[in-house]
Amino acid sequence: MSHPKDKKDDNPAIAQNRKARHDYFIEQKYEAGLALQGWEVKSLRAGRAQLKEAYVVIDRGEAFLVGAHISPLTQASTHVTANPTRARKLLLRSEEIEKLIGAVERKGYTLVPLLLYWKRGNAKLEIALARGKQAQDKREDIKKREGDREISRALRSKRNQ
């Protein structure tokens, strides 16, 4: 017997890092699991996470999410001293970590978290191998976006006439 979809599954995204797409050229994406504590899972279910200042570090063959802020719920973490910005271990395959180490150390790439979401009841993090944008690159993106908006406005006004 099939069960109706839960409302939680309609929008599995918990937090997004919109600034990452503005500041970096996204080369390749990876999906990583997160090693979380119980209070963190409850906070994520309540949607209390932020990836704004977060980044990914590889240390001794393990990947960690640093700077992500998960606000503790007052009723869920009464007996635990919660650290909202602690480093959280990312669960990746060793082959993926080897590739990431090579790209970050030799080619000068950065690892940036893009999206925190639910997948089959587990919290997943989409991380990207990214290259930093210069100021002129950002200006070009803004010009392109504004041009696309003007074209879509003109098309809409033609249809309405």
C-alpha cells in the first residue's frame, strides 16, 4: 500500500548558500552526509540552519563543515551544552576525498557548501568544487541577468498587447 507523500518531502531544502553562486564558479558538485548530534537533527527539522559563512575543510583525510550555524531549540537541548557553529564531519567516500584533496591543494580550488537538504530521512549537504570570481566576473553576471530580465519583460508586454 502506498502512503501519501509527507508535506516535508515536498520541499526537502533546509538551507541554501545563495552567495556561493555569486562569489564562485561552480565546477563540480558532490553529495555528502553529515555526522550530527540529536539536538542538531531536531533543529534541522525545524529549519533552523544557516550556511551563509560556512566552508569545507579537509584535515587528515577527513572533510569537515566549518562555520555552519545550527540554532539549538530551547526545548530540545536543555541537558546538552550546544555549540551552534561546531565543525561537523562530512561523510564522503575515500576516493571522493582523494579527488577533492588533489583539486584543492594542486589546482587552487575551494570547497563550498551549496545546499543542505533531506534525502530519505537523512540530512545531506551538497558541496561544490569552486573557483573564486573576480570583481569583473561578478559585474558580467549582473549585466547578463539584467539583460535577461529586460528581454523577458519585453516578451511579456508583447503577449499582453
